[in-house]
Amino acid sequence: MLRMTNLSKVYRTHMIETHALRGFEIDVREGEFVTVTGPSGSGKTSFLNIAGLLEEFTSGDYILDGVNVKGLDDNARSRLRNEKLGFIFQGFNLIPDLNLFDNVDVPLRYRGFNAAERKRRIEDALAKVGLASRMKHYPAELSGGQQQRVAIARALAGSPRLLLADEPTGNLDTQMARGVMELLEEINAAGTTILMVTHDPELAVRTTRNVHIIDGQVSDLVRKGPSLVNPVATAAATA
Amino acid sequence: MLAYYFRLGLRSLRRNPLLTALMVLTLAVGVAASVSTLTILHMMSGDPIPEKSNRLLVPRFDNGPLDGWAPGDEPSDVQMSYPDVANLLKSGQGERRTALFGIAGPLEPPRKDMPAFVADGMAPTRDFFAMFDVPFLHGQPWSEADDARAADVVVLGRAMAEKLFGDADPVGRQLRLMGTPFTVAGVVDHWNPRPRYYKLVGGNTFGDADDFFIPFTTAIRHEADNNGGMSCSSKREPGYAGLLASECTWLQFWFEARSAADRSDLQAWLDNYAGEQRKLGRFQRKVPARLYDVMEWMEELKIVGNDNKLSVWLAFGFLALCLVNTIGLLLAKFSVRASEIGVRRALGASRREIFRQFLIETGVIGLTGGVLGLVLAFGALALIGMQGKEVAAMARMDWQMLAMTFVLSVAAAVLAGLLPTWRACQVTPAIQLKSQ
């Protein structure tokens, strides 16, 4: 589904070169629910932005659902983003002066679906997140958890192959966070691949796999429960 | 997508209402200033008879004395002497011909309850009415025979006919003009082109329609005084006969060519005529005969003054200032939309789509500015029109200027929106999405 090989990302200013990612390797298979963890400044956000085609990488290769994205122009990247990816952000990022229906409608407009198809998809997506009765409401009229559900509906409406979530529960209280996480698990169980950046070790252990990033590289450490372990060392000790 | 963006544009008018109102007002004021001055220029300089303006031609000779003339000097007179007019009328050149001059005389209404008054008219040939597409409400122009025998027939303007006869058809009725009974041959329908391009010399260029028309030959027979300008650069014998025999210039003349291509033939004939007159000693100056079509004649006589053109330039300069302000306001308006742009980009909008969306939004602002600008332009034209009757005639907006208002407003808004829209497209979505 998503494969990055020897990928690097360098931010350059007049004076400084910052290596956000270096020799980055990852392979996410279809149907996986992968969490990405790591300390601040480790390169998680750069990785997610590159994975979401929101930023270009400096070198290496990135294959998204069989498409090599290297060298694609803005139009092709935008089309790929629209057709294959869904985004869920920490800050929900709903457009405040559009009602829920119109918010979910945004990616479908860029896809070029006709009005009937858009309506069907919007109603299905909002029903899936339990907000079908509030289509004409505006984001400001909803709680944080409900807003995040709308964002999930918006991400799902286009039937993406891969859902990218950037700390989707970061702005929610525990109860709302649990609800959102359960919803994501349902979506994954229905077949959608999910890649989620999180700081929360509780969430990381609930997913198929955890990728830990340190200094712009995937660490050998993987999370099993609330603490990090080295799988190689653990295997040797067990033997 | 265009309809979707248009709806988003309408919705965005409600966002930052103060900023939007400022932009719309700024655009509207600039557009109103430009459109109102442009309207007056348009009314003054537009082609008054586009279907044949290149076939209606004014000849011009220089029959002045050698005194005070140097080779290369342009002819100073814009009218013609009677001998030249008489020769041109007899020439048979062109499809139609007319001489004309303004006349004014006492008119005694047939109604006894109405006192005599002075009416303004014109003395052309029968061809005049066909040459300038003059519409008739009743009757028709006088006949060629009337021209030939200088008959006492009159064609009335519609306003004058209604004043004298009410709604009745007055054809065949009589009235006394310049002390002589005239028979009404016809009534001209509403016809008052502005400027009165067929008679640009002698004032009243933007004035009211003529009260009446009588045959040129009849006016000459009655020794009607010229109600217009006259230039005499050499001595003349006294009396009307002296005027007719003199080189004084006081008459205007038009040819109608069969086609624009016939102009060169007419020019050749005029050159030949001028050469003959030079041999006869009448034309002393070696100035070639000139020929002007309607638009060239209006340009030659500077119907549109430099001050009119200057005021249009100034108004467009003001519009440019308004645009600079609008650019600033649009930059402010779009800068607060950076997060929305980031979201749209993440959801699949390309830079091109963002560019289209925001450019259409500026177009919607332009349309709104156009509506307000139109209202302001009507107000400005009404104020300008209060300066006088002639100005009021020019301060009228036709459908072309109406359309121009919207085109100008939208074009101005889109032009002002280019830089802010381009900047909106440069928003880095990743930064905007993270900063939420």
C-alpha cells in the first residue's frame, strides 16, 4: 500500500541544512493499522506530510498504492491525494462557514462525482459516524468529538485506500478519544488501511503495528505494551 | 465547478462583511468615476451612423486669398461658398448630394390661439433625408421637382408638428414661414442624433432636433439668412446676390458614395475640380481638395475636446488607485483563509483549482461592485446632466455602457485579485494544517 525506500527530506535555509528524514524505510501493507510514534522533532510530521503528498521529499522512492509519486506534478499529486488518501487532523480542520453536508462534500467536488453520487456518499459517511441527523449544522454547533467524527466522515466519503491520521484524539477528552479510536478500528476492520501518528502509548498498543521514529529514521525499537523493547535483543534473551 | 465556486464566492461576501463592504465600495467608486466619464466620451465620439459612415463624405476646398497663406498651410475654412456648392450639386458625383445651412424664421401657427414664434430649421436637398436615414412619421420628403422649382414645402420635426397640429396628420396642411405660406410634405419621427453630425459647423452640435426643413433652393429663393457661421476673407458685393456670388464660406455639403471604394473616384473628381477652379483664378492657394467621412470629419472638427479625453484618463487613474487599495484588502481577506486553503489542498484541490476558486470569488466581488458602481454612475451622470441641457443629452447610459460597467468592474476586480490569488496558491498546506 505504502512503501518508502531510502527516503530523505532535507530543509534548507541560507545557513542551515536540517535532515528531517534520512534513509527512511517503511512498508505498510493493505489492511494494516499502523501507529507512528516518536519524540518531538523526530520526523513524524515530515513523514506524514510526505506520505500525504503535502510535501515533496529530497531523495529516495515512494510508492503509493502502486504509483511512484516521484516527479509527479501538482495536478497529478492532488488527484492522487484526492482519490487514494483520506486525512484526519488533530485540529479537525473543518471549514467553519460550511455546514456538515458541505464540509463532507469538499473532496467529492474535486473528484468530479455527480450530485446524486455525492449526496449518497455524504449521507452514508455521516450515517457511519452517527451524525446523519445533523447534516445542516455548522461545525461550531458540535462538540470536539463530533467535529472529529465529521472529519472522519469527510475522509471516508471518497472511499480512500489509505487513511492518514495526525493525532486524531489529541484535542479530545478521554471519553471522546475512546469513541474516535473505536470508530477508526471499525473502519480498519472494514478494510481501510490506517496510518496514525500519536503520542499516546495506550493507542499505539491497540494497533497492528507501531513504527517508532527517532532522528528521522525508523528505530529498531517497537512498542509492546506501554514500554519500548528491542525485538532483536528480546528474541536473543528468550532463546 | 464554476457554479460551485460562484456559490462559494457569494458565501464569502458574508465572511468579513466590513472588509467585503470596503472592497465593493472602493471598486464601485472607481468604476462609477470611469464609467460616467467614459459614457460622455462614448456618446460624443461614437459612430452615429455605423452602417454608412464611411460612405458619407464631406468635401473641403481652400478658396482663400494668397495673402497670409504659405505653402503647406492646411485649409482654414470648414464650410463652402455658394458657387462651389452649386457646382457640386450639379456635378452628379456620388449617389446622393446635399448642401445645407441653418435657418431661423418667424413661424405663424395655423391655430389662431397660438402666437407666432421663431423656429429653427435647416435647408437641405431632398437627398438629405435618405442620406442620413431620417425616419418619417407622416408623409415623405419633398420631391425632386420641389427641389428644382424651389417649392414652398416644409417637412416638420415631430415635436413641432405636435405643437402646431396635435396628433393629427398635418400633411397637406399649410402654415406661414418667413411670411410665406408653406405646404407640409411630411413629418420627421423622433430623430435627434447627438452629436448632430450632419451639421457640425455653426453651433448647436449637441442641441435639440430641428423644428423644420425646407428645400435648399427654396431657402435661397427666399434669401433666408444663414443661422450659423460665415467666413469672408475677400470683398463681396452687398445684398443676397452679392453673398451668393462671393467667396464667403457659409454652406455645408455632403456626398453619399455608392460604396467606400468610390471614395477614390470622388477624390479624383474633386482634385480635378479644384484644378479647374485654380485655372479660372478662383482657387489661388495650391491646397489639394480634401474628403472626410463622418468619423474623420468629427475628428477634424475636434467634436471630442482634449478636456473630455483628459477627464477619462484621470478617471481611469483614479480607478487604478482604487485597484491598488482593493489589492491590499484582498490580500488581507485571503490571508485569513490560509487554513481553508490548506484543508482544500489536502482534500485534493490542486493549485489551479485554488486559483480558479479565488479568482471567481474576486469576480463575484467585482460583480457586486459593478451593481453598486452602476447606481453611483447613474447618480454621477445625473449630477453632470444638471450642468446644462446639452451636457444632459450626453450624460445618458446606453446598453453598451451598461454592459461596460460590469465588464470593467469584474475585469478590475480580477486584475486586483491576481496577486492575492497567486499568493493564496502558494500556501503550504502542511504548515497550515499543523498550525490549527
